[in-house]
Amino acid sequence: MKKIAIIGAGSMAEAFISGILENGFIDKKNIWITNNSNQERLANLETRYGIQTTYNLNELFNQADIVMLAMKPKDVATAMQSIREHLTEQMLVVSVLAGVSMNTIETLAKIPLPIVRSMPNTSAAVAKSATAVAVNQRVTEQQLETIKNLFRTVGLASFVEEEQLDAVTGLSGSGPAYIYYLIEAMEKSAVEVGLDKEMASELIVQTLLGAAEMVKNSSKSSTQLRKEVTSPGGTTEAGIRVLEEHGVQQAFISCIKAATAQSKKMGAELSSKLRTAEQPS
């Protein structure tokens, strides 16, 4: 692979740049990035990572093997209109855009392309993303290996069918926010029972890390692990009883279903707007 061209310079683009360099996926001189107009942001990324920045699209796309779409989803039509003449059928297009289908990207490009659609989460910033990846039929075996290595630079990558990405969005795409919400509640409860906030925060984080490692490394299910901690008449049982009385588990299930439904709705609305924008006036 010779070169990766990134369109969009937000936090997700930076997470990939950091992961790519940390893992030696490609040399910094071969990472090129642009955005709509924020020159200060590009200068910051160039200084921090030593990558190449430009607003010259001929320079950006020259000999690019991978084109990463990392702009805001609402800007994809405008962005694709500006870059489509620079795309070739050999370029691997990698999208991290929520709600934008591979068919929509190809329609906007106006040429057949090997396309990857992904759903990383914000933990990509610390190389711990749980990313779902879907590919179209034009992706070659060699490109598939490249994709696997690319997404491993920011965490775990699981390959799914494109229609499953809405569910992934509701589960792991939005998942960090659910965990942060849980942490907020634990922090508030710690203060109310008389613990120092800073110390409590350290205990909470370590507890979550430990529990995650137990689930990851144990052959037992999460249900079994929970039951092993829950002694009859003990403190854990008292706490779990309150959670069950308040329907917390069902609330989380409903939460993920609602997020999945919203992802489908937003994707349909965005696709409709893009189709309208593409129609001749």
C-alpha cells in the first residue's frame, strides 16, 4: 500500500491517524488529509503527527490506495461531488460515516468501487474501539487483509452484513455512552455513601476494567459470573434486588433497541435527502 487519503479531520480521523502510526500500518509521509476549510485543524494534525495536509485534490488523491470518508454524514453528498472525479475503481473507499449505506456512496461516486462501511466507537481514540465492518462484493481478498489490519490499529474489528450495522450502532457504537452513564450513577452513589470522589472514581474504573477482563477471559457466561458474586443474603444480592425492582436490565434492553431504531430512521432520512440532492433540478 502506497498512500491513504482522509477526507475529514475530526476526532475519528485523528484516532485512526494515531493508531496507524502507533502500529506502523503505513509511514506518516504517506498519510494525507484534508477537510472543508479548517486550516488551523489541519496545521495542528500536521504538527502533531507529521502527516501531509493539502487542499489540492490532485495532490491528495495521486497514487492513493485507500480513501477514508470521515466527514460529517450530512456533508457526504457535497464532499463526494467535489472528489468523485479523482476516484478510480481501484481505490478502496473506507467509510466511518454513520447511516450512509455503501449503495449511497457508490451512487454519489458514480463509479463502481470497492467499499468498506464501518461503525467504530469513540474508544478508537485509545485504540479500544469495538468496530463492526461490512464490505461490498468488489473488495478483493488482498484489500480485505488490508482492512483487517487497518481496523486493528484502533481496536477490535468484527465483520458483519451491512444490514446488521444499525444494531451494532445501537449496541457498541453508542455503547461507551451507556457505560459513562453507569459510571456517573456509581460516582454519585459513592459520594452519597460518604466516599471521596477521586478515590471512588479510581475504584469504579478498576472495577469495570476487572469485570471486563473476567468476561473476556473466562469461559463462564456473564450470568454465571454475576451469580458467583451474589451470595444469598449478602450485599450484592441486596443491590441486585434494587436494580431488578427498578427494571434496570430491561431498561438497558429497551435503550439499545431504541438506539437501533433511531439509527435505521436516521439512515433512511439521510439516504432520502441524498437522493433528493442528487436529482437534477
